[in-house]
Amino acid sequence: MDSTQNIQGHDGEPRQPDSHGPSRVFRLLHGIVNDLKKLVWQQVDLAIHELNMEADRVVTMVALATSLSILATLCLVFLLLTAVAALHEMAGFSMWMSCGVTALVLMIVAGCVGLYLRRHMQRFQILPIRTLHIVKEDVRWLKEWIASPRT
């Protein structure tokens, strides 16, 4: 039996069975640095994912607003012509009064659509809020871990 045989550690590197001293400290520091690198890249990936989600939300809002405006324009043109003609013929209003009533109804509808869009725009976030909170927690944990008497 050879007592000088190398034993492999968890990282695949050979180590001596009773190694103490500077090499163990360097391995520990190397492990900490690797863990910090991994943590940083995970945070970057999370931030990218969060920004992509917000970008998808912006695309959806723009597509919704564009579709809504095109359809509303087409519908309103025909609806307005019908409403003006109906008010003039059936209610006996003059042509200018029929146009005024129709415009008032249009303003109310446009206000409601504007409020709906405003509510969606208020939910939009340019910064990855969840990622920032997680990074703050990680930094706080690292500070506490470094300052703890165990180290």
C-alpha cells in the first residue's frame, strides 16, 4: 500500500490526504472566487431575462396600440357618418349640431381608451427591479459572511 498516493478532490485536482497550510487556503479562496463569478453571471442572466420580458411587454403594447388605432379609425369613420346622418334625419338636428354631438361621443370614447393605455404604461419598468433586489440581498449576505467570526 502506497501512502504517498494522491487523492482527488471535489474539483478533480489531486491533493494530498493531510494537506494543511497555504495550498488549502488558496484552494478555499479559489472556490470562493469561482462561486462569486458564478453568482455574478447568474445575476447577469437574470437581468437579461427580466429585460427581455419587459421588451416583450413593450412590443405587445405597441402592437395593441397600433391595431387598436387602425381598427378604431376604420370603424369610427363609418360609425360617424352613420351617426351624423341619423341625428340629422331622425332627430331633426341641423348638420353642424349632429356633427358636434358625434364629436362629443368620440371624445368620451377616446378618453376611456387613453386611460386604459395609460394604466398599462404605468406598469412598464425600465430597470430590472427583481434583479436589483436579489443583488442587494447577495451583497448584504456577503458582507455578513465576511464579517462573521467564522472566517
